Amino acid sequence: MQDHSPPDRRTSCYARPDHTFGSDLTAASRVHSYTPPARQDVYCLQGRAWGYPGNCQFSTYSQCMATASGTYAYCGINPMYAFERQGRQLR
């Protein structure tokens, strides 16, 4: 004689797992592993074609110089960034 009773919840393939992917633990681990992106406006591509302060979209001097390579442009620190840092140091 076959058993027609519903399967035991603990052994059923339809049982809901005790953990979920959106648990509080998962959300907390994401918060602690977050690293803010590098600032994109620290260095400016400057020159006759760009004016002053220029194209300020570079987070590293190397990125800026790679873009300036082969042109009559050069790189400098963004004056807004420089004065922002200077203001914090004076306080």
C-alpha cells in the first residue's frame, strides 16, 4: 500500500530554506565592503584648446598625462580641489 500523505516539510524538495538571499546579514556585509569611488575631478587637462581650469575629469595624474600625450596639452591639479584641501588644513 502506498503512502499518499503529503511529504514531510523538512525533506521535501519544495521546502523553503531557512536563509534568504536578502537577509540582514548579507545587507550588513555589503555596507562594510563598500569602497567609495576615486574622485574624478582631481586633475585637469589644460592647454590652449581646453582653457582654464580645463577638462577636469581625471582621478590620477597618470590618466591625465596619458590623455595629454601627443598633444599640446598638460595636466594640473584642479584649483577647486586644491583650495578645498587647503581650506580644510587651515581650520
